[in-house]
Amino acid sequence: KTVCVTGASGYIASWIVKFLLERGYTVKASVRDPKDPKKTDHLLKLDGAKERLHLFKANLLEDGSFDAAVDGCDGVFHTASPFFINATNPQAELLDPALKGTLNVLASCSKASSVKRVVVTSSMAAVSYNRRSRTPDVLVDETWYSDPDLCQETKSWYVLSKTLAEEAAWKFTKDKGLDMVTINPAMVIGPLLQPTLNTSAEAIANLVNGSQTYPNLTFGWVNVKDVANAHIQAFEIPSANGRYCMVERVAHYSDIVELLHKLYPSFHLPQKCADDKPFVPIYQVSKEKVKSLGIDYIPIEQSIKETVESLKEKNFIGGGSSN
Ligand code: NDP
């Protein structure tokens, strides 16, 4: 079978490509710059790549850019979307590529009669950012939706980009009769295949690299291998449908620091929270639906360990006297 992965050089996508090649698929991989070795070398070295990996140049903001990559594919994994926090021009840097880009990719999918299903990488950012209370007894599940007005008010542009992109994707696929499944992970950690540092792995790198304080924030955390696997299962299992929240554990940054300390007692880790307010509380995220994709989550302790080992190997941490 032939499938397409958009934004193939990215953190999550690289693992999707690796697992697809291992499962025998032919992969049409879109990247912005196929000539940049930093974006493609790690993909071209994967087992099976020589025989079954084909690179395509595509940009989310160019209409029709994905036609060639999608044409003839049975399935499409749409992961490409910018993920960073400090945008100077959120409309151009985050909102347009996420929203217009998703519709652009879906338009290519609806033109290609071969495409049976599209799996879109959405996010818990599109699920849980609303005014409902999130406390230890609250269970967040796939029926939750983030509130675009709240995102605007708090200038949470990345969260808004994922919320609007998913909303538009459901509307488009319903109108066109296209079969779509979304995978909605929270903070994704675990080993990096790509040589560059992505935003979620950077969250761990920052704690280990001499930060004085940790943020007063609580996130769900999940391993990149589970996330990649869930994408493929969502394509392969005919009954897969709708959205799938993916969180192994919800933890405050202080909990992450504690887990890091247990694993690496010699690390100099931040001891103080960045503010004096009460810690943002934890909450629960349902694991029921994702079980039907056969996902048995890798525990957070192992995910943190794998992240740190990978960051060390790639020289994103270490160096200084602290570690
Ligand atoms: P990366 O930054 O590693 O990957 C982002 C990818 O998007 C890159 O391949 C990048 O291409 C591509 N991209 C960005 N802008 C454009 C554009 N204009 N045209 C074409 N491609 C573009 O991040 P992740 O792997 O973490 O993110 C992948 C997906 O997963 C995103 O949709 C993100 O929102 C989602 N997600 C990530 C989470 C996480 O914690 N990591 C959590 C939940 C969801 P290039 O390599 O050329 O820059």
C-alpha cells in the first residue's frame, strides 16, 4: 500500500515514516525543502527508505502543493503544522499554515479518488482549552472542544491554530464525504529521530539545561512512539473514527522535575516555580477510546528517560558542569 505523510521531517512524522516503512508501506513524504540534509538525511537512512520512500516538495501555504504527494495514495497522514510558542506574526506564522494548510491538504485528498482515509495530527490543544474546570476529579475526553474565543483572549495562538484547523477539517471532510480520523496528543516526548530540537522535547531540555525555575503549568504527556503507532492503527483499523485523545499522564512541571531528579540525581534541576501562585491542578484524560487502537501507553518515567538519553546523544543537553 502507498501512503502520504505531510511534514515528514518533523518529530512525530519521522516516527510515523519509520513505522510505516517497517510495516512494508511505500511512503510519499512531503517536506518543505527536500534538498536540506537536516530535514531529510535521517529519513533517507531509515530501513526500507531506499526502496520505498519518495520525497516530495510541498508547502502548506501553496494551493495544490500536495497534489503530487497525495495522488495515488490509499491513506494520508497530515502532520505538517507549525508548533512554536513565540510567534511575532501569529496569523502568518501559525494560523494560516495550520488552517489554510489543513484545508489545502484535504483538498488534495478529496481530488485523489485513491484516498480511503486521512489521519490528521490534531492536538489536546484542540480539546481541553476552554472555561470548564480542570481539577483532579475531572475527566477530559473526546467530547470536549477548545474555545477559540478564550484562545484569542489569552493570545494562545498555537492553541488557536490547532483548534481552528481541526474544526475546519471536520467541516470540510463532512461536506466532501472524506473519511477522517484525528489523533489528539498532548505534550509529546520520547526519542528524537531528527537532528533538530522540536518544541515539546525542548520543554524537557530546558529543565535540564540550567533553568532557574520551572513553569507553573500542567500538561498531559505522551510518548512519540505511541503517538506514531496510533496514527497508523487509526488508518489500518476500519472501525477507527472521530478523535483520539492521547495522554499517558497529566503532570505539573514540578512533577516532571521530581521524576527527572529520581532518574538523574546528579542533574542540577530548577528548584523553584516561576511564580508564587498555587500550582495549576492536574486533571484526568480518558484512555478508553485509544485502547481500541491497541495502544498500551509507555509510562511517563520511561518517556522522560528516553527523551533525556536522546537529547544527550544529540548534544542538546550536557556540556556544562551541572550535568
Ligand atoms: P515539528 O516542529 O517537529 O514538525 C512540524 C512539521 O510541520 C515540520 O515537518 C515542518 O516542516 C512542518 N511545517 C511547518 N510549517 C510548514 C509549512 N508552511 N509548509 C509545510 N510544512 C510545514 O513538530 P511536531 O512533530 O511536534 O508536530 C507535528 C504535528 O503534531 C503538528 O501538527 C503539531 O501541531 C502536532 N502536535 C505536536 C505535539 C507535540 O507535543 N510535539 C502535541 C500535539 C500535536 P519543516 O521541517 O520544513 O520545518
